[in-house]
Amino acid sequence: MKRILLTNDDGYESEGLKKLIKMLKKEFKAKITIVAPAAEKSACSHSITLTKPLRFVKVGKRFYKLDDGTPADCVYLALHAFYKTHLPDLVISGINKGANVGEDITYSGTCAGAMEAVLHGIPAIALSQFYKNNEEEYDYKYALKITKKIVQNIFDKGFPLEKKEFLNINFPSSPPFKGIKVCKAGKRVYNFEAYSNINPRGVEYYWLAAANLDFEDEKNSDIALLKKGYATITPIMLDLTAYEKMKKVKKWLKVKE
């Protein structure tokens, strides 16, 4: 029997996680374990908790929330506590509420759950549902249909990537859906806006502003295709070395080969 470990960064009560659990239990004869943060951990990146203890709280059968844990904590400790003799065949992180595209991948707690898995040699996918600000309901039907196909392919054909690589998958906002595209990560355009206010004690505080999904004009990027109605699949590698720039840096520093 296949073993699947699930996590996310929206918290153990998130709708995307609930829908994913229901689909996987219906469609696959697999031993499914869920370990998710007790509270939302969006944009926590690949952080792990080193300064305080963490505690599993049982929610249901093979379902736990990790008290104040991050997605990376969830995967790390799940492997330690629940997979002593046999690692999971697949780790799935999501389905996240909101896209994780372009450089946002480096902020993403959803992607970090997948990153932690592949660090330990386990195939992993990160799932994110794009939505528009004016949408009141989120349609996960298309996301679940594609996820089913991808999981089935992994079980039937094996994982298509090398070690320390994962699939980052984003689903379009609303119909009509145009299909699936394998593409590169785009280039986001960021700001550094924040809202300031004064608390009842007269102390100024700041609340970081949510960034719009602005991007550079690249027609075949994950961001552009997602906005056009395509589901996007981007292979992500954890090796961040800019190899083609190494000679330039050596020359700049006058370092000998």
C-alpha cells in the first residue's frame, strides 16, 4: 500500500486540505497521514522551529496538527515520528489558498513543505489554487481532477524529477479552464508597501500590505499562463547556484581558477 503524507501552510482546518484529503481517500488505496500547522503559516518560507519545543495534537485518525509548527516542521517531525521503518512514497503540500508563482516560491510555506520532503529523498508536489480578490467561493474541482491525474502518474510511472527537485503546481481561478502547461517560473514585480497605525497605547505599528500579482511581460511564465486560465506545472530545483555567473565573479574578485 502506498503511503502519502499531507501538509499545508493554511492550517489544519483549511478548505483546500479538507477537499484534498477527501479526494485522495476516495480515489487511492493509500495510507494517508496528515500533519498540518495548528494556525495559518502563510509566507513562512522554509523556516523550522529551533528555539522551542513542538507538540502533535491529534485531530483524527492519522491526522495531527502541530502546535505552532511550520510546514517544514510538520514534514520533518512527521518523518521522525511516523515513518521510522518506511518513508512515505509521496508528500503533498496544499491545496493552498492563493497562487505560489515566480519568486513567491521562496516565500511560500506550501512550497517549503515540498522542499523539506525532497531534502529527505521523498517525491513531493506543492499545490496552490489561484483566486481573484472579488471571488467569494473557491472552486477546487479542477485542482482535484488534475491532482488525481498527477498522483496516479507518480504511482504508475514514478516521479519525473531528480533528487532535491519538486513539482510546483498552480490551478487557475475560475472557468473556462484551458488545460495544463509545463512552464518556467515567472518574474514578479514587488513593492514594499505597508500600512501604519497607532495602537491604544500610542505606539506606532505596521501591517505589511498584500502584493498584487504583478509580473514582468513573459508570455510563457507560470504567472502569465495561470492568469490566462491554464494550470501550470513548474519543476523546481533546490540548487540555487548561478553557475553561468561563477567565472564573472572570479574575474571580478581576481580569483585564480
